[in-house]
Amino acid sequence: MDITARSAAELHTMLESKAISATELVREFIDRINKVEGNVKAFVTLTEESALEQAAKQDEKIARGEKIGPLAGIPMAFKDNMCLTGIRTTCSSKMLENFIPPYDATVVERLLDAGAISLGKLNMDEFAMGSSTENSAFFPTHNPWDLSCVTGGSSGGSVASVAADEVAYSLGSDTGGSIRQPAAFCGVVGMKPTYGAVSRYGLIAFASSLDQIGPVTKTVRDNALVLNAIAGHDTKDSTSVPFEKPDYTEFLVNDIKGLKIGIPWEYFGEGIDQGVARVIQEAIETLKGLGAEVTECSMPHTEYAMPTYYLIAPAECSSNLARFDGVRYGHRSQNNEDIISMFRKTRAEGFGSEVKRRIMLGTYALSSGYYDAYYLKAQKVRTLIKQDFDNALEKFDVLLSPTAPTPAFKLGEKLTDPLSMYMSDICTSPLNLAGLPGISVPAGFVNGLPVGLQLMGKAFSEGMLYRVAYTFEQNTDFHKVKPELTAEVVL
Amino acid sequence: MKISREEVEYVAMLARLELTAQETEDYTGNLNSILEYAGILEKLDTSEVLPTAHAVPLHNVMREDVVKSSMDAAKVLANAPDVENGFFKVPKIV
Amino acid sequence: MSVNDYEMVCGVEVHAELATKTKIFCSCTTEFGGEQNTHVCPVCSGLPGVLPVLNREVVNLAIKAGLALNCEIADYSKFDRKNYYYPDLPKNYQTSQFDLPICKAGWLEIMVDEEKKRIGITRAHMEEDAGKLVHSGETITSSMESFVDYNRTGVPLLEIVSEPDMRSIPEVIAYLEQLVEILEYTEVSDCKLEQGSVRFDVNVSIRPKGSSEFGIRSEIKNLNSYSSVRRCLEYEIERQAKILDEGERVIQETRTWDEGKGITLSLRSKEEAHDYRYFPEPDLVPLVIDREWVERISQTLPELPVARRARFQSLGLSEYDAKVLTDSKDLADFFDQALIEYKDAKVLANWVMGDFSRILNAQQCAVGDSPITPLQLAELLKLIEKGTISGKIAKSVIEDMYTTGKDAGTIIKEKGLAQISDEGALSGIIDGVLAANPQSVEDYRAGKERALGFLVGQIMKATKGQANPGKVNQLLKGKLS
């Protein structure tokens, strides 16, 4: 197996035993990027030089005989909505094409402190709005399993870079499924932690009450290792929860005997691809075979989650993105008559059509005369959706569903129909509304494209999700299958 | 149609977006279909339901009133499109 | 109809800067001044990705103000975003409070023309200040470009909204003065009007006298002195009266006060509708304020000016003296501290308001910076009482106390200023003066009372004013009889 295909845990063992140096490891990954990036297009910004400098520092540590942490010296990358001092952070938007943050996001700070080597910034749907990474102002990212297909989104660069072995792991952000849905499309492990488990400080906000940062990895173990490094209370984020952070790797036991798994039938309604349904059914059989008690259940407000999500998220985004006005940073239009025309032209030029669509929708939902009918109504339905989860999770340890209703679709296929694109989040967005954790793990294939299994749990039950996901992974081989990326593909 | 072209223009003004005629038309259509879809929420009786603004119930998160050093002025202005004499420069206000 | 046929109806919104060390949502200093854009960090300059964290002291001061203004303190309060675009607002929304303000339903009492009146306070809420715009031209309308300084951005404000209870300009001014006094007294705000740390927005309408309906109001924003408020209201009442007299309708709008021209001007263009799209601030969590917290704050509340004035009057001071002393909290505190050591309130008040204040004013020294402590003043007054020095000598001693910072006792000793009360010593001096002025002695004995005054003067001159005047009188009369 190529070194770049190995898990972070394996790479750590190699570094510790001095089988390879951090610098050599970085060079391996740079070689890999040079080989496949032309086709995958996962990166907005590559920072090979600073990666090599960081690697040299880790090597010095190793040479001095210092003990290194589990993520030290291992190459990774950040979704391009996380601020990193001195490194361009674009949100894949023309608006921030040249924005260089003067500060580090908390997750960046924590990973760099842990010795992580950042190879750069990863492509995404502009300001994390989208489900295919086609809304990047720069270029779409391609699915390593089929380059004519989308990666899913909005964390398309995060999942494609991991699936294509350009990095050992990455961070993504998830507002309505933006880690889990693309993780499913690209056959990797993606976790959206409980709201408040990981600091949002330095994450350029899309919808503040829904956004969470989470790890994208090749294995469940790696996922737990990365969450260990990034989770935990942060005084810079008022919505960060002061909880007692466990060592997530302690939950990685190959045993789910007697665990209760609920299958909400509403997640298997119309719109679910038959192939996907079949894969999930097989996964359920696997889990049953491993001793889990699997029962069907009902979450009656599921059908209301999508419209609720598409009122709340745009409303918050319309306010969060107001700051992009051409005064302090970012794009500014030329030849401005006055401030209002500067604001309007700057924003018209700087934002892409999906971002504008959501700003329009959110502004409307909050505007005078419509607030009660749309925004307030959506917040009330949000309460009902949350109660559905609370009720179901009283009876079950975890809930199980497909991560996405279909496998990856073709590039361009849904671009002209916003609503059908939005439906791609139908299985993932309810969890963001409830603020609960969810993980997507590879569960099989339909026509050569990966399918993801979603596990959902109680607040701060990431450990339980890891246990079920790990047991499933250890008893299946889907995560071992790699996309056949060849350099010759011409697009 | 729940939302008219004029309303779309008004919302675009509120949101400080300059839209082309084509965009105005497109967004009028998009917003109408999305809002029509959102109309299913009307089926639910929520008169007795409290709204959820935060997914995780926290309260009283505060810090102490202790001064920390501010950012270097050069850094404050580093990303600005137009700067003069330590100020951010903008076109006339009215 | 003339202006006098109308009655004004006025409510006021006061924005007071809270006296914290740091901004409301970040740890930048709130210090006034500073080079442009130097009291700024990623949070208050609204960089992408930053998050606010609430300053506890802001909440404490808001509760304190609420208690001083007889408000109900909310059990549950939250922040909301008020969305509007303006270049002095880095996020293009202001984090404020909308439907659940921290304080509501209060009042304060004003006194106009000997009559007490209670003015209702609708609410008081916490919010962040915006930055400062500097215009290249003379006014905002004639400028081709503007410059933005974000030093002020995020400075904590308390917005205090009154009921439309005021019916005359003197009532408005009395309300504002009373409110500012309370905020200063409670140390909620330092109320430096000249630095813009308190700003007033007035909502004013007029109606024919005797009518009980409200007229259509205009809102005049950002007044920063009592005289501006007075002149602006005078102008605005006249403007509205003229409109009504012509049979037209007043337009409900926001106007700005042009200090130079003495007129109000319409501010907003038509496309600027008031549509702030308030919604709960998702980046901040709610406040749950229990009774213990409120109780803790209430224990830090000082005696308020109205109560203090009443107490001073009960000590025998005139209403006027009580008012002068309490107009400045520092002066009243000084008085109270001296009063612990020196019990004659009237004498003390005369000295505090008289020589003490005169010296400070002449030296442009604030009460808080005075080198004379309350204890030192009390000691001086005790020395007069004991007869160690005369009141006249004391006037020069207090000057020395200011310049040297020394105690009265030390100065008296160093300069030998103690009164001569010793009968033996005085007797000799008196004999000498009598011998040198036989004509006066004769005049006195012939019944000319005035001659006594001349002789006393001569004795005081001979003792450089240090002779105890009572003793001199007594001895002199004895010798002359």
C-alpha cells in the first residue's frame, strides 16, 4: 500500500519508530498531490513550503527523542472557511479571494499545537452554501471515484483530498450535512459533532446556530484521534459547551452486542435511491448479525426539517454575510458613486448566485411582516424536530439512516434546480437543527460509487457513535477499497 | 405567487445586492418555489410551541472586564481595499 | 393658532456609555481617544469568523442602572441582531436587545416649578456602539468621501427609553439632568457629555392643548448637550406648529440637528425603510438573572441624589446648600466623609462650598484630586472650634494646606499661627496699647463705643491677628471699666 493511503494512526507508528521522517512524509504527500490534484482539484491554496518547515520542526523533536503526539508530523488540510494566520482564506468566494486573516481559528491553533502539518486550504461551495462544491467561485472539485461526478458539499475539497490520499485527514464544516453528505459521496468517514463540542471561533460563519467543525478521515480510529485534538471548551466561543471531554479512542471496541439501534422509517421515504436503500438494508443486517437490537421507529416531523432548515440557515446567513461590504476587507467594486451603490455593486460582484439566492431568501424571511410566518414559525418547528430526536433517543442508543438519498450525481446535473439540490441534505439537516452528533461511514457501493451510512446520537454521545461505526468498519471491508485514480483522465 | 418582483427588488435593497433584470426574475421564481415548498410548515399547529434559537441550552456565558492588548494598526488595515492616514476610506455616505 | 396653543409630547432615548474597562464583546480598551483604529481587534472590527463574548461588568452596570431607575430586572434576557448597513458598523448589524431587554417599567421623579412629576421609563437595554465617521467636507452631505475609525466600535452602551411623559422643554431638561445625575452617582457611566459618552434622541410631537390624542412625531437623533436639546425642541415645535397651522400633516421620520444653523433636517431617504430584521443573536447565549445576582448589585448602589439631598436638609442645611453639595457626587462624598469627624453640618457645608470649593475652582482641581482630605478639613474646623485659630487665620491656613498638602496643625505650628489666649501675655500687650492711645481710652470712657473697636484693632495688629478676639474683648472691657 502506498504510504499516502495509510491511516493517520499507522503513519504515527511509522514516525514514532523512525521508519519515515515527517519531512519525507510531507514529500510523499506533495508527490501524490502533484500526481492527482489536476484531476481532483481539492485545493484552493497549497502551502508546501510552510508544510516542509513545520515538518522539519517535528523531525527535530523526534531527533531530540521527544515523545510526539498522535497527530504530530502528519499532513492534513483545512476547509477554506477556517482562518489561518497569514494564509489566504477565501471561502471559495471571489469576495475573499485575497483575504489574509491575522488570526488563527481555535481548531487551527489546536491542531498546529498538536504538531499537525497543514498542506493548505480546501475547496468548498462558496461560503459553505451548496451540496456539490460546484458553487465554488474558482472550480468544482471532482469525485475521485468518478471524476465526472460531484464530491458532494459543501466540504467537497475536504472529502476528496482524503479519498484521493492527498492528505491523511482534513477538517470540514457541517451546517446541514456539509461533512456527512460529501463523506458519503467520496467513501470516507465524516463526523459532525454535537453543537458546542468544537469551537467555531475562526470558522467563517454560514449559519451560526447550525455550523459545526468536524474531522474527515479514512478510518473511524483516525476520526476519534482528530476529534480528541479539536473538541473541548473554548472561552472565545460563547456557544462552546464546557463538557468533560473523554478520550474518544476508548470507545473503539469491536462490540455492539445489546445496543439498541432505531431506524426512523421517515428517512427511507420517496426520493431514496433503491440502490442506496439496498446498501443500508445490508448494513442493518450486518449490525444485527453483530448483536445489535435493531427496531423501526418514527420521527413524525422529519418531512418538515428541510423547509425549516431552508428558512433558518438563510436567515442567519443573510446577517452573517452582511459584513462583506468592501470597507474593511475583501472585494470592492470600482467607480462607486456613493456608499450604498458601493455596497450593492461590491456584493453583487463578490457573491455567486447561490449565496445571493440564500441572502435574498433569508432577508425576506426576516423582513417586516414575514418574520412570524417564516422565521419564527421555523424556529418553532425546530423545537418539534428536536423533540422527535429526544423522544427517539430515549429508546435507542443510536439512530441509523442513509447519509444521502442518492450516491454522487453528475457534475452540472442539479445546478439549474436549487430545490432538487437542496433535497440532497434531506437525511442530514434534521440533525443540525437538533444540534446532535452524526457520523457517516462507508457502507457499500452503487454502480461503483460509495454509499454512506449515517449514525445519529444523543448530545455528546460521539463516543457511542464511534463504537458502532468502529464495529461496523472492523467487520466490513468498504473502507479498504480505494478509488482508481489515474493521472491520464482528461476533463 | 407569494412574492412579487417589486418585493424582490425591495429585499435586494435591504440586502444591499444590485441585481440584474435577469437575476431579479430568476430570484423571484426561486424564492416563490422555495416559499411554496416551505408552505407545508403551515400544516403544523405551533401555537403552543416555544421557538428554539439555540440547539444547546447554555446561559450566562461571560468574561471578566480585563483589558488585553488590541491588534497592531497595520494588521487592522492590512486587508482593506482603501486606506488613508490610518482610516478606512469609503465613498460619500449620502 | 400660535405655538402656545399647542402642547408638546416628548419621550427621550438616552444612550449612555457604560463605565467598563473593556468593550462589550471583546477585551479592547474603552479608553477615549487614541490614534484611529488602534483600539481594535479581530472581534470588534468584525473580521470573518470571530465571535463575541459578553463582558460581565456590562450586565452588572445595566442591572445597577435599572435598580437606580426603579426598573424591573428581567429574569431572562437575551441579545438580538439589529440589521442595517452603515460603514461605521463593522458587521452591518448591531448586537442589541429587542423584545427581552434587561430592564423595564421604571421611573424617575423630576421637579419643575416646585412641582414633582414622575416620568416613566419604558426600558433600558444593552448594546454595542458603532465606530466614528470623519467626513472630508464640512458636513456629511457635502463630503465626497468619508473615513472610518473603529476605536469606539463595541463600546458598551445602555439605551434608556422614556415614556412620552414630558410636556414641556423644562420637563425634558429636568429629566435628562436627573437621569445623568443618577448614572454618574451610581458610577454606571462617567457621563462625559463633551466626549459623547451620553447622547440623546428625542421623539417629539405636538397636539392642540386639551387634546388627548398623540400627534405624529419626529425623532431627532444624536444630540449631545442640554442646550442642543433645548434649541432643537424649540425649533421642532415651531416647525411642526407651522405645518399643522397650514393644514398639513407632520411626517413621521428621523431628523438630524444642525447645530450651526439651528435647524432640524430630514435624515433618511425614502428607500431606507425601517426594517431592521431583528432576530435572536445566535452567537450569544441568553442571560438568566436570579434574585441573588440582583441583590448583590443592589448592595453596591450608593445613596441616590434625591435621598441624599433630603438627608442633608434634615441635618439643618438649606435646600439650596443641599442641592449644591449633591450636584457633584464627589463633593457630597467629601462632605459626608468630613462629617464623620466634624459634626456641625452647617459650618462644614459653608467651608466645603465656600473656601474649599473656591480654592479648587481657582486651581481647576477636581474634588477627587484635592490635596486636602476630608479628614484634614474636619481637623481645621475643629481647631477653629477649640479657639486654637480664628476663622480668619483658618482662611489662610486652608490655602497653605492646598499648596503644601500638610495638616492644619502642622502649618499652624510651623508658622506660629496659634491664637494668643494666655491672659498674662495678652494683659501686657493690652496695657501697652492703652498707654499708647490715651485719647481713645478717654473717648470710650466718655461713652464712644466705637473707640473700643479701634483699640481691639490695635491689639490685633500688635499680635499679628493671633490674639484670641473673645479674650481680648473680655480683658479690655475689664481694664477700661
